[in-house]
Amino acid sequence: QVQLVESGGGLVQAGGSLRLSCVVSGVIIFSIYDMGWYRQAPGKQRELVAQITRDGSTNDAASLKGRFTISRDNAKNTVYLQMNSLKPEDTAVYYCNAHAVSRNYWGQGTQVTVSS
């Protein structure tokens, strides 16, 4: 059974940083998966934050203006999201996603709250 477990969320003041982690278990080869971080704020749709492909190419939402960085460690079956210069509008539940051909998995999410 494939499981994605996020951690690292919490309460932080505006301007602060957090590092989210997502550990994937139950897959034979983690490196074949494209990984992504999404977020969903109250009353809003889930949106893409950043993606990293299986070959290491990355992209993030233009609105973030480079504040967030996604990375992966295939040896640890883990994907990270480094979030800097956090703003109150970054407050949301952050979800990890793993995607490969005909496979798509989600974690349960981790809450990030940024106070002003």
C-alpha cells in the first residue's frame, strides 16, 4: 500500500521559514515518480505549489516569486519543500503528490499557518 506522509508544518510568523517533508512508502521505485506539493486554503481550490520530475526538473507557481524550493532525495524516498519569506496568504494545508503513469497518490496534508 502506497503511503505519503507529510511533516514539518506548523505556526510561523510572517517572514519566517519552514521546511516540509514527504516520505513515500510502499513503492518499489520512488525515482520513477514525479513529485509535487499542492496547497489548499479555506474556501479555495487546491493549487499547485511546486513540482519536481523524476529527472530532477523543477517548476513552481509564478506567484511564489522564488520563495519556495522543491527538492528530492531518492535514496530516502523523500521530497522536500523549503519555504522562505512566508506570508499570511501562504496559510493552507499543504499536500504531497506522487504521480507516474496510471498512478496518482496523495498524502493527508500538513497545516501551515503564517501569522502577521
